[in-house]
Amino acid sequence: MAVLTRPREGAMIGGVCAGLGERFGLSANVVRLLFVLSCLLPGPQFIIYIALWVIMPRR
């Protein structure tokens, strides 16, 4: 099982979606699409993204 890290390659902004995609066996584009769709709903999506950006180590 892959460790939750932010990859240096394939990252668009912070690499959070690419790292989550690798960890859970999904395409980074699928995770990005799910994130954008979740932004249509109220909630702390951007705060969670920034927190993961800070917490997840770079590979």
C-alpha cells in the first residue's frame, strides 16, 4: 500500500490530489474532478486541501 505523500511529478498546484489518487488507486484527474465537484457544496473543502498541503510530506 502506498504511503500518503505529495509527488513531485504530476502535481498541478500542491500535489495533494495526485498523492491522494496514488494512495487510493485512483487517477489524479478523478480526484481533482471530485474535489471541484465537492466545491459546489458548502463545506470546508479549501481548508482541508490547505491542511493536507501542509501536513503531507513531499516525496
